[in-house]
Amino acid sequence: MDNNLKKIKELIEQAEISENDQKGLILLFANAHDEDLQSVFDLFSADPSWISKINNNYKAKKDSLNTANSEAWKRILEEEEKQLEGING
């Protein structure tokens, strides 16, 4: 396991989300290149509340795709855009 993935895994395992959600998030990041995970680690370590936010976003996207709910998908992307604008100031 690469260094950033290990560090992200440790942060996720400390988060107040279910063990099943922890495993899902770790798997989500497992196939990424280590250098691409640096910004994720930086975000999670600076503000661990983002672990829950990313988890909720990921689960909502999966649910909307599984139900083919295009309106839900659109709402998710709009909310995601607002969150990203908040990060980038």
C-alpha cells in the first residue's frame, strides 16, 4: 500500500462513519496513483469532516446511479459544486 493511501486509510478508520462505509471509501481511493492522493490526504488531515462529506456524496451518487434518478444526480452535482467553490474560496 502506497504512503498516501496508508495515511488516508488511517484517517478514514478514525472517522465517525460505519465500518462498511470506511471500507467503501478506502476501496474508492485504492486504485488511484499515490501522487494523486496527496490532495485528498491534505484535505482530510486539515478538516476531517470532509471524510463524512465525501462519504455521503459517494453514497448518494451510487444510489442515484442504481435507481437511474437523473434529478437526484443533478442535485448531487449542484451541491458538490457548491462545496468545491467553498474549498477554493
